[in-house]
Amino acid sequence: MHIKITAEQIHKVYAHFKQHQEHPGKWPAENPVELILGAILVQNTTWTNVQKTLDNLRPVTNFDADKIIDLTTEELQELIRPSGFFKNKSKAIQSSLQWFKNHNWDYDAIAAKYGKNLRKELLKLHGVGQETADVYQVFIFHQNHFIADAYARRLFGYLTGTEFKTYQDLKAAVTMPDDFTAADAEDLHGYIDNFGKLHKKSADFEQSIFGNFEI
């Protein structure tokens, strides 16, 4: 796939969102532990199911990492059952939380230690794929990365007339602006996902704020 989406084009899409759509708000999490949980639990399911799981975990653990780590495998699996794939996701949760604990939850020190290899280290964790790694980098480490999730692939597929079949197809095509802050990267993701939840078909796009938009 040879199509490229330039930093200038990302700026243009972002500015269009800011002009025509309400601010997306922040990722719904009280602390980084809840964010980690959400990023893993949302894999292959809806946020409605994730919310049910978080509602199960909150009174038992208060999203305290040590309390979650200390749960037995069976206890954790039962609590996260509403999100599906609970056996694999329980391993992923334990793996990520233990890794951050081993690094003293010091995000700046982790980023400094691994530098450009941070993504590779994150991808070594059980159950952390490309999308989850990007979510960690944007929302936990506050770095400027593009999250090429299903909503993003659909939006940029419409805007470019190209089918992005995989996460990597779109990820490789996008160049994020150097002057984007972490907050810009967070907001862009939020704008895209909020838009994507409302516009799922070509006809929806044609009637949307991007109906006559040229990227």
C-alpha cells in the first residue's frame, strides 16, 4: 500500500474536527490503572460491556493495581467476564500491571529507559497488540502517536478512497505532525471515535461534516 497521509493532511482533518465537532473529552478513566484495564478489556467488544466489567472491578479493587494483581486467576476472570475473552484478557491485565509495577509506575523513567524501543517493549506484553500499545503511548506516556483503530480506518478510507484492511495499513500510511502535542493526539483519537460511532456507512459520511471535505 503506497498511499501516504501527510502531517499537513492530519492537521487539516484535526482542524476540521475542532471547527465542526464538540470537544471529545478525555478517555473515561479515573487513573492509569483504569485506563490500562479499559484498553485491554475493549478489545473485540463494545464499551458498554467494558463499563459492566469496570463496574464489577471498582468496588472490589478500587482500581488499585496491587489489589488486582493479588486476585486469583479465577476471581479476575469472573469479574471481567462481561467483556468476553476473559481468560486471555485476565492474563493481559496481570501482565501489564505487573510490568508497570516492576518499573515502579514511573512513566517518565520508563520512557527514558526504552526511548524509541518503548513500543517494542509494550508489544512483548501478553495481550498487548499494536492498538493497545499506541493507546498506552498516547494516554499513559503522553506521546504523539496515531491510533489507527477501526473508526480511524473507516474515516480515512472514506476520505482517501482507499481500503485500510489492517491496523498496520493505516498506521504505516500516517505521518503525525511534529508540532502535535500529546493532548492533540488524544483529542484527535477522541474526535475520530466519537465521529465513527455516529457515521458507519458511506451515506452517513456524505451527510456528515466530511461530506464535501477534500483531504
